[in-house]
Amino acid sequence: MLYKGVKYEYEEWKTYDGEQASAFYCRDKELLKEYMTVQFGAKTLDEMHEKIDYYLSNIEQEKANRKLREKAAQEFYTSMSENKGD
């Protein structure tokens, strides 16, 4: 399935107690490359479209957040002594 150029899938399975279940999953690597996730899911088609819209609309903010997290981690490790405790 495709929405605004983003690939996602519909999946069905049986739960541990034999009930039928289903959901939509997005694992689009191009969409998620700036996010710290490899997939997300939704119960309905409308919810999946809303989530894809959210991810598409917030890519620039996520890039800025990622740079900030990376800078914070770099400063943290730079400030540590020789014994990092790992």
C-alpha cells in the first residue's frame, strides 16, 4: 500500500487465544531514517494516514532533535574521565 509516497502494509494474525487481529504497519526506511524508530503501527487506515502525515510534517524538527541528542551525548562522553564505567 502507498500513501503520499510512503509504503505501509496491512497485516492479519491470530492472537494467543485464537482471536483474529489486524493492523497497519509502516516500515518505510526513507520516511523513518531521521526518527529513532524502525516501524509504527495503526489500528485503522485513517489512523495510519494521520501518522504518516505527522511523520512527514515533522521531519525537519526531528532532524534538529537528533542533532541535539547527538551533541548532548558527545558532550557527556567528552566530559567523562578515562574510566567511563563500561
